[in-house]
Amino acid sequence: MTYCCGVLVRDGLVLIADTRTNAGLDNISTFRKLQIFEEPGRHVIGIASAGNLSVTQSVISLLNEGVEDAETGERHQLREARTMFQAAQLVGRAIRQVHHMNGLVMEQSSTINFEVSFLLGGQIAGGPMRLYMIYSAGNFIECTQDTPFLQIGEHKYGKPVLDRAVTYEMEIADALKTSLISMDSTMRSNLGVGLPIDVLVVCPDKLQAELKYRIEPGEPYFHDLRERWSAALRAAHSSIPRPPYLKAVQTYVPPKPDDEA
């Protein structure tokens, strides 16, 4: 299991991904799930992955080495894409190509799940910053101003935070903070998601990463964020009046041993 989140606001793009993979409770490993394709002045593209690790790694390898065009036989690399839309199309073709090469064998095994998904975000010179979610079939959707975030993997625990807090007008630092709170909420509820966390921040028209960072276990800011968020939730809970429906209910007092006799 994994969790990856992308937030696209007016001030830029935030992509975060955990690094935990597991094939059972006794087989837990760390693998980078956020890959960055960057050529300063021309493009900066981040791609986060969730799902079958062998499939996602094969897709990334094809994007580096070139995805073959069935009609011309030419190979096209992700760094050659002229628009983010073309980049999303290329990722979809790479997924379908891996499925064509290995899908039949994987489908014949009841223990292998082919399902994968990707978040692709960034900017290519001459075009706007964009964020896409790409599915196992190679089709994709684009992030919008109405809902300026996308998630893949174990997304249900971190989604309420994003639903309540993220707006397109928020500052990029707040978008990063909210994304990390969303990650923490997921980690609290699912042991399949864990540190380290990889972070990418991109600002419009700079065409290079504003921040490439890995949050390791024990990192002071993230530890403080986790503690402050937990304390804030407890304080908010205490400040809300009790429901008026239970006015007649008294606090339960357990009977003493002598009373039981």
C-alpha cells in the first residue's frame, strides 16, 4: 500500500509520496515512488506511483528509455514531451505497453495484481502547470480549480483534511503543510503507509524545482506538525458543546466490590 497526493494551487504544485512497500507483515521495504524529470529552463515534471511495484518501475523505465510508437516504431521519452497533455498520454501508453508485455502472465497468477496509478504534475516551457491522475488502463483525468488536489493509493484517510482545507487560492506553503497533515492522517490509520516521505514543490514559470526534499524518521518539523495537529484536534473536540440529546444521562460510576456482593 502507499499514499501519494498532489495539490495544484495558484502559487504552484505540491507532490508528496511515502516510500513504504510491503508483501506481508514480515516483508516491508523502502522504495522511492516520486520520480522527478527536470531540465531547468525547459521542464520540471514529477510522477508519483501507486500499485504493483514491478509494473510502476517498468513504466518509469520506459519513460526514461523511450515508449515505442506502434505505428512508426520510434521511441519517445518523457523529457521530449512538448506539453503536459502529451506527457500524460505518453505515461498512458507506457502503462498499456507494460500490460501488453506482461499482463497475460500476471493475470494468470492469482497472487499478482496489475493495478497501478500515477500522479503526473509539472510544467513544460510554453505551457501552464498541470496535474493529472492516470489509471491502470492508461486513461487520465486532470486536476481543476474546483477540486485542486488528486490522490492515489490509500487515499480515504487523508481526503477529509484536503476536502476541508485546500482551496485554489491558498499559498504554496499552506498547500504543503496541508498535504503533510493529510499524509500524517493516513499514516496514523494505515501501517502500510510510512516514512520516509518524498516532497516536490514547483512554482509557476520557474521551470525548475523549488523544493526536492525527503522527510526521514525523526525529522523535527514533521514530528512537531504531527503533535500540533493531534493537540489541535483534541482542543477542537473539547471546545464543541456536547450534544443536547443526552441531558438526562449521568456519568456511569462502576459499583464497588462490596456493592456487588
